[in-house]
Amino acid sequence: MTQKYDPRKIEQKWRRLWEKEKLYRAESKRGQKKIYVLDMFPYPSGEGLHVGHPRGYVASDIISRYFHLKGRIVLHPMGFDAFGLPAENAAIKQGVHPRENTNRNIKRFKKQLESFSFSYDWSREIDTSEPDYYKWTQWLFLLLYKNNLAYRKEAKVNFCPKDKTVLANEQVIDGRCERCGTPVIQKELAQWFFRITDFAEELLSGLESLDWPESTKELQRNWIGRSEGVEIDFPLVSEQSKVRVFTTRIDTLFGVTYLVLAPEHPLVKKLSWGKHEIEVEKYLKLTQQKTERERLTEGRVKSGIFTGACALNPATQKKIPIFVADYVLPHYGTGAVMAVPAHDERDFDFATKYKLPIIRVIRGGDLPYTGEGKLVSSGKFSGLPSEKARAKMTKELGGRPTIRYRLRDWLISRQRFWGAPIPIIYKKNGEIVAADEKELPVRLPGDVDFRPTGLSPLTRSKEFQRGVEKKYGQDARREIDTMDTFVDSSWYFLRYADPTNKRAFVSPQALKEWLPVDFYIGGAEHATGHLIFARFITKVLNRLGYLDFDEPFLKLRHQGLILGPDGFKMSKSRGNVINPDELIERFGADALRMYEMFIGPFDQSIAWDVRGIEGVYRFLNRLWQSSRGTPPQKTSLEAERALNRLVKKITSDIEELKFNTAVSSFMEFSNHFGEGLTKKQRERLLILLYPFAPHIASELWEKLGMKKPLYQGTWPTFDEVLTQQTTVRLPVQFNGKLKGIIEISPLATEQGAVRAIQRNPKLKELVSRAKRVIYKAGRVINLVA
């Protein structure tokens, strides 16, 4: 092989061949085991890919090619999460329809993805903004609605003043819109919700069986927020009513010195009278301007106002004041808190500010003491440890054991155009009617003014309402809100199994063949968004009999970010974005693929360094050059042992996603044994390399004169005996200073090591001078005089 390594020429050749062969088409075959490997599908932004995006895609491609060579039928699909605000905002700015922008961006994304030769089955491509897809998103909505899992209510919601739309809690970061950074305000609107809270316990318990990063499972546990506690009533002093509270620490009941209601609690306005009513009303108006996150911010000075009313502590029968304060939220517990300032930090700060009584009832450290201990000043319960006191006080003081969750129902309404329309009709008499399934998809219209006003642009579309009155009666109107794009992505992995089905979202046969997803790769930032929503929808479909599994992703792994050369997240505004197109043009896709894996541990973030890809490119060049000669007929036992160790290492590294050490192992092996391998040994080396650098591996395989293409090869096995290292290089020290190195078995005893030194002419005299020996098997021996 005399020609120069030309990655562009080689990669174009193999890319065309694989496309012609339809190599990546997933077709189930009787008797062959399947594996479903999935990437989180991208939003097709106008900026295209930067080098950080493909990191997860390269990993899933390595896994897919590996399992293909292991004899599995691999489903490895790709599509586009194409609805959303960016396309609509671009339409407003550029005066074009979002579909035009979306199609253009998808075309660019596909071209970039194809340049890496990812093994995607493009025949299964989906686009969530196409009617053939969102028809089934609408069908899913109707399924939930008909089973009382979708409902509409007036609610205070997060609202972005710039984008003029509602945001879910997951889309508000530090009080700002996740997408544009604008401070979020609170607004009362009639909205659609999914009852994800009905599945709180299932979502929590299901985590135990999943092969997911523990950090991600813990994020979901905290988001669901299960609390075991007690509900107990505090009678009102002035009227025949009561305030119900939820607490996990009923053992502190004798220390309750006031109650706090959330501003949204229904009793607030009923309890306020006279001058207190005016002050409370002012306070409520101030609260309405704050986001939930601002209200809960740690370290913020707690504010509140006395309602003018009092309740009785059910343990002491003493009168205690009732306050309203914005640090209490309406949806957690009962929206009312029993305040124990001696044993809660927030209550302590509030009581100190407003000069309220602080009564210690748990023996322990400095106040506020939040731990457990023996009760004091608690009547007949004094002296009991907290755990026993909780049980007795619950039984004797009227408490009711209760489980509460922090999780809230999923708000899915959006006041924008570029999303799946909600298939609901409102009749003149106020009746809410589900659209007939035969009408689906309820299509987005063409006559749309995209300017955001706080109401959906569909409000101004005559085309969207055409025919509704004829079918549903005079003044009947379609719902004008569209669905959160998380609804689209909550089930897309199912559609890949049967993407062209016009009669069902997926056929039972396709579900049985391909689902659930075996291996899912994507960002950790989706832990409390997409990942929890997809689990919820899967559990809904399982409960309703459409799926025979209730977890969508059996194994999940996250990739770390590739940062800009400056160490910051890549962004256009910072000017630190690295374009993969230019790198593929210069170094080839194989070099970029391998460097994306070599850059560092897969789950850790690391800065881009162009010198790294140059080093990988040099390695591929050396590999090309070392393969140009005729393979020798025989090779050393050392090379065969090293190759067996390499097979074992690469196999293990792929399955454990230790791609950086795999690439390092290739380089180390090639440096030592590149030119001295027989044809059979080269075959095994190239099969190992194929998942990482498929083009050069396939080309060198062909140059070896192989009759079948490499992708029809079989993943090599290894001989465990040959993987064992027979000798190690053992440093010999005298009084801590290195004097030489000897070859020795890693299992040699101290006496064996000493004898080996005595056989070495240059080192043997050290033994006679030594009074003692310090030996660490296989690592070092130190002779001490």
C-alpha cells in the first residue's frame, strides 16, 4: 500500500457503499436477539452542530456497531424534535413560516450527521412537526383526557413576557426563562394539565430497577419529593372552622407558636378583617409579582403579615396567631404550615424577625435544632424519643398518617403557534368536547400572524376554526393553545418502531419486536424534564393496556459537555464554537470520531484542544503506513498475548463506556506491534477498530484481500490464559535509589525476586550488602543496608 492516507476519498467511498447496501436498516429476524440503541433526538436549530453535539452520537454509534458485530439486530434510529419557540421566533424575525426554517435546518443537520457516517436507520426518521407524527401526539392527549388524566383549570403559571407564553416549572431557571433569559412573571390563566401526580409512587419505586446514573435517579427522587407525615387540624378561635396542616415532625407539636398560610390558601381572605384585611391585600399583590423560585430562595429575608385571626394548638390548647407568608407554597402539603421556630431554620428566622415565641421541645444542640432527640416541655410525651413520640402523638392528638409528594401536575398549554394543537372544542353552552379521532390530525393552519400577544396566534386564524361550527354548533371554537413540546418527546422512542403506521401510534407486533429501549444516551440536564415525562407516558400506556412494559429506557448514560478552548460552554455569543464540518474536511470523520472519545472520560466535561485531534490523525496515518507491507507468516508470542489483552480491554471498555482508555489502548498497541502482525492478527485488530473508525478500518480490511466486507465480520474473542501478563519490569532500589530493572513474574515471591537479582551480574552484589528487603509484588523491591 503506497498511496497516501486520504480520509476524504476513503470516507466518501465507504459512505456511499453503506448507503447503497442499506446497511443500517433494522429488520427483525427470527432467532436473532435485538438491541435498541437510542440518542436523545436534537432540536434542528439554525446554527447546526458544533463539536460538542456529536459526542453522545459517536458513543451510541460505537455501541451499535459493536453489537452488530456481536450478531445482534440493531435498531439505531434518528429524528428531529422539530416543534418549539426558536423556529417560531425566527419566523417572526425573518417573515417566513416556521415550516420553512425547520425544513432548512433539518436538511443541514442531516448532512452534518451523515458526514460522521453514523449507523442510523434513516428509513425510520421522524419529525415531530409533521402532521403524520403529531396526529398521534393528539391521539395521546385524547387518550389521557378520556381517562381523566388530562384536565383544564385556572392556575397561576410562569409566563415569559418576551416570548409571550407559559413555561413549565422545569423551563424556569433561577427565575428566568430557560430559553431567552427574561425574568418570568406569574399569571392566572386557564390551562391544560396532565395528572402526573397520579403516578408519583410508581415513578419513585420504578427507579430501583433501572440501570441509570445514581445522580439522575436521586434528582428524580427529590423532584417527586415523597414525604411521610401526618395531617392534623388546628381549630380556629373565632369561627367553627379549622386549618389543616401536613407535617413530618408531629413530635414538635408542643413547640408550635404560630401558623403560616400560603398567599393562595382559600382561608386567607376569609380570616382577614378590619385593618388586617387592607394590609393582607397589599401583601398578596406584592406576592403575585414573585416567581415560585424567588419565594423559595435560600437566604432571602422571609416576609409575612398577620391575618388578624388565631387558632388553637391542639396539643396545648393555647391561642397562636395565623400569618400569611410567601415562603409557603399552596401545592406542597396543605398550603398551611405549623411553625416550630426552635426546630426549623425558616420558622426561626421568621419568628426572630416578628418577635414571636420560640419554645424548645427537643433536647439537642443550639437553636434552631433540626435533629431528633428526647422531648422536653411536651406534657406527658416528655422524655420520649422523637420516633416513639410521633407514633403516640399521632394516635392520641387526632393526627392522620399521610404521604405527600412535591411533584406537581404537568402543565402542557402553550400560547404559541409552532406546536401540536390541543384537540378540544368549546361549545357555546360551555361544554368541553374532545375532537373526534377521525378528525386527527387537527392541522396547523397557514393563515397565521405570528406576532406574540400573550394569546396563541391561532386566535387570529379563520382557517383553524373553519368547519367547527357546522359540526359542533353555533359559536363552537377549537382550543387555541398548543402542547408543550415535551409531549412530543415523551413518546417518540415508541414511534421509531413503526414510523409509517397510519392506523396506530405503533403496532403491537412492532412494540414486541423492539421495545423497550435497551441503551439510551443523552444529557443529564433532562433528568427532571424529558426523562420523567417519558416515564410517565410509558406508565400511562402500560396501565391502559397499550404496552407490556412500564419503563421506557432500561439503561441510561450521560455524556459530559465538550467546552470551548476557553473552558466555557460553547456559544455563538462567546465566539468559542468549533465547527465539525471544517475538522472533517481537514482531518476526516474517523479522526474526529476517535478524538471525541479520546478527549476525556465520557461522562465528564472537558475543554476542546485542537492538538488532540492532530494527535489522533497522526495515529491513523501511522496505522495506514504500518499496514502497507506484506504481513509476516509468523509473529511473536508477545504480540499474540498483547492482542488478546487488547481484545479483552476494548470489549470491556465499550460495554462500560470507557472510550478514552480504549483509544489510548489502540495507540499503545499500534506503537509496539503495528508492523509485526500476521494477516489473522490484523483482521482482529481492524474489527476492534471498526466501531471507532469505520472508514479506515474497512479500507484496510479490503486491502488485506478479505472477500467479505468488514461489517459482516464477527467480534473477536480472547484466550484468558494469553491475557495474563507473564513478566513485569520490576524496579530494583538500594536505599530508595533506583539501581536497575529486572524481568520477573508478577506473582513472584520475595525470595524469588531476591534470587532473580542475584542472577543479574550488575545487581547481584546489592543483595550481600542489604540487611532487609521491602518488596511490593509486581511493583518494586527496595534493598536496605
